[in-house]
Amino acid sequence: MFDEKLFRETLDALLRDPEIRKMKQYHQHAGGNTYSHSLDVARTSMAIARRLPFHVKERDLARGAMLHDFYLYGTDDMPYTAYQHGRRHPQVSYENASRRFRLTATEKDIITSHMWPLTLTHMPRCRESVIVSLADKYCASREFILAFRRRARQFLTDRRR
Ligand SMILES: [Fe+2]
Ligand SMILES: [Fe+2]
């Protein structure tokens, strides 16, 4: 049902792109970088899609997931508040991605709606967008929990000294 080979080939082709690799230099709030986060979201999207009883567009899912946070700035040195970043970065990511790649309507929808319901008017309109939006929330929550645990452990270690 789900063509895993097609998904992986599409993702691998994107990972070779120098602009995509640039995401490694941009840090995120929870400590990782945009590249590792996006790759995590792509892999989680595949894990969800593989289990679904209906067809999902493998190419669009892989590309939309990998490009959903293609905003190309670090959250440490951004000109926005966290709230503004949350609302604006889907559009910024879409503009950057469409300058670099020829996007399908589904890929555009995945990128622009992934923060819904924070971006009120950009609701996911296809199943691929719902999958990436869920995968993103799952991965981001896990990153925050891990970062919180790391900081708590560090705090306790420092106090014992
Ligand atoms: Fe995002
Ligand atoms: Fe994300």
C-alpha cells in the first residue's frame, strides 16, 4: 500500500541538496537543529502513513515534511517573539521552499498548515498535511520533554557541586 521505497528515495534526494543541509546550522528552542527536527518529522510521518488503510502521496509527504520548517534562521537570533515565529514561519518556509523547488499544491498545503490551529486560516486540507501536522507536534513535544529533562539533570548536578 504505502511505497516506502519511493518515500525514502524522494527524501534522500532532498537531503543531498545544499540548501537543505544549511538547516543544520539553525538551532531550535529545544536544543536540536532544524535539519534533524525535519528529518525526525519526515520519518515519523512515514511511520504514521505506513499504518493507514488509505493511500497517501509518498513523494508529497516526504517533501512537505522535510520542507515544513524551511524558514532558514535560528530561533536564538530571530527578529520575532516565539508567538510571532509560531504564526509566521509556515509562510516564510513556503516562500523559501517555492524559490528553491517546484512545489505541488499538496506540498504547499503541508508547509503552510502544519502549525494549525495556531495559524487559524491555514487549516490542513489534505490527509498528507494532517499527518505532518501530527508528526510535527509529536516530535516537538518529545524534543521539549528531553530538553527539560536534560536541564533538570544539569541543575541537580550543579547543585551537588
Ligand atoms: Fe514549524
Ligand atoms: Fe516543525
